[in-house]
Amino acid sequence: MAQTAIAAAQSSSVPIVRDAEIEALVTDYATPIIKTAGLSRNAIRIVLVNNNSFNAFVDGRRIFINTGALLQAQTPNEIIGVLAHETGHLAGGHEFKLREQLAAAKTLAVVTSLLGIGAVVGGAAGGASGLSKAGMGVAMGGPEAAMRNLLNYQRSEEMAADRSAITYLANTGQSAKGMLTTFERFSNALALTGTSVDPYRISHPMPRERIANLEVLAHASPYYDKPDSPALQQRHDMMRGKIAAYTGGGASVLQTFRKDPRNIGARYGDAIATYLNGSSQSALSKIDVLIKEQPKNPYFQEIRGEILLKQNKASDAAKAFQKANALDPRKSSLIRMSYGRALMLSGTPDNLKASIKEIKAGIASDREYPSGYGYLAQAYAQTGDMVRSDLASAEQKYYSGKIQDAQIFAIRAQRGLKNGTPEWIQAQDIINAKRK
């Protein structure tokens, strides 16, 4: 799993995670839902967030989902229910409507506060202390009233998204049981806090209220008891094993699969945790066992390539990544760029040329991935082409949100580029970018 900031356009406070296997699985979960909601699959992007909490949210045309949600959800259906709910927000245009409500709430708060301030000033001038205090109460009540109005609006949108999700799941022949499981989890967590919660002060409906509203609709579906397919459950388990290994190491893998230690997800996670722990030869043996079980799994070959790179066996790693790319039905740009990187690290002239070709092909379908530009910068530097190396470095810095550093590299690259060429214009766009 590769962590990066996807560009200045995205919030720098959101730690993005890139992984070919997880992205493919979550996309498979979301695609039927997005389609039945009447949205274009190409217009919606699923973004993985490196955060341990169980959460998901939308922004524009993107659905963000935390790795914590993927790890904690024991079945695919739980995550599919979450994605259906978030798709309901997108289909309902809730984000744009919320902006309007935010503007209205701000106006209400300001107007009420101004009325209160006027009462305070008037009361003080007339020596009416009671009126003055009342005016202060009006001023303080402005933001409170605005906030309650806004939260009430958000609760209604959450309920609307829930109802839409139930419809989407029924239309795609899937159960809503996973949604109820998720809300039960929220409810139990809330009960354990031991605190009294004002239902009007939270943006979502109280979990029990939410469950009660959904249970009737969920049970009415003919698909309520339909289980996830064994193949999909297995992919889900392997995803959980990978996330557990990367976020918590071997101990987290053991905890995640404590009831089923021989699960393939547990063994996959163990192999990855072993690799991350520095025992590359043992990890290689473990992943080779899994490859024998599933010789057509591209992601086992991908991890094998990473392990071989750790052993400084770049040529062997390139073969593993090449095989992963050949097996991958989605032709992931991440796997292709890893293949190019391995070719580059092997150091032979022929491989360097092939490396640049593969990395550029990967970037062409994934233009906001900083690490890809980093690989390209290295490859160009090894060929002695420092102008294009600097340009690639400029792109890497730009998509990492480091605009000032990007502009330094772009200015340096532009000196060696012909005025008006696509690469010169590319550098100029970075130079003209606004700094934040």
C-alpha cells in the first residue's frame, strides 16, 4: 500500500492510500450501486483514506472510505451498505445543498447576533441591565439556533441517504443486513460511552432511531438473507489481512483473524507482515505457498515483486511485476509503474528504455500519483536526461502539494526545453500555479 497526497486540489489533511488490490475490490463493490443510482461510473472516484476509524464521506464526485472501515467490516455486504449510503448522498446532491444550508446558517447566526448586540447597546445606553442581559442571550442564541437548524437538516439528509441505499441494494439483488450491522456497531459504541447525548446536537440520527427506521425496509427486501458469495468474501478477507499487516503488523493480523487463523486472509496478512518486519526470505516462502494455491492472483505476484526488491533482486522483481500486470484484468497503473520501477532498478540500458515506457504508460492513466513521477525522474536521471528528470521531479512535488519545490524544478527544467513544446508548457503550468 502506497501513501501519498493526491494533489493540491485535495485536502492535505486527508492521508490518501493507494493500493491496486484494495481499489479494485472496493470499485467492484461500488460499481453496481453507482450504476443503479443513475450516476456515471467514470465520474465517481473511490478514494482510500489511511485512518483507523470506521467512517466514509463524499466530496464532489468522490467517495472517501477509511481503511479502518474496511478492516472492521467482517463481510463485503457491510462495506457495500456504506457505499450505498454515500452514493445516496451523491445522487441526492446533498453536498451542494449542504453548502446552501451552511450559507443560510451563517446568515441566521449573523443576523440574530446583530439583533442581540443592538439590544445590548440599547439597554446599556438606557441603563436597563435586564434588557442588556436579554440582548446578550439573543446574541449567544444566534449561533446555537443556526447550528440546530443545520444539524436538523443534516439528519434529514442522512435518513434520505439511508432510504436510497435500501433501494439501491434491492435493485442490485443485495442484502441490507450489512447496513444494519454497521448501525448496530455504532449503537453499541455509543452505549459504551456512558454519556448522555443530545440527539439534536449530532448531525446523524441517533443509531437506535436509525435502526428502527431501516429494519422494516430492510426486512421487506427479498434479498435480506442473501449472503455474500464465497469468492467475494475471500477477496474481502485478503483485503483485511493486507490492511491489518500494513497498519498494525503481525499482531493486528492475529487479532483480526483470531477466530479463523488458517483463513487465507490471515496467511496473506502474515506473509506481508513478515516482509515488513524485514524477514524477506521467510516472507517469500510464505507468498510462494499462496501463489501455488492461486496461481492466477495478480496481487500475490505484486507482493512477490516487492519482496524481491527488498532483497535487491530487481530483475527477478521485474518478472514478478510483469506477471502481475499480465494477470491483472484491470491493468492497474500502480502495478505497471512498479514494473517500470523494477526495470529501472535493474540498471541495464535496454531495461531503462523499457522502464521509461512502462512508467509513462502508468502515469498516462493515473496522472495524480506522485510516486510514479518519482520513478520517472530516477529513470531519466540514469539515462543522463536531467532536463526531463527535473520536469518529472516538478510533477512529483506538485502532486504532493509542495508547490514551491515543484516550481523550482519546473524553472530548472524549462531552461533546457524548447519554447512552446508540450513539455515546456507543462513546466510553465507548474510555474504559474498558485501557492497555498
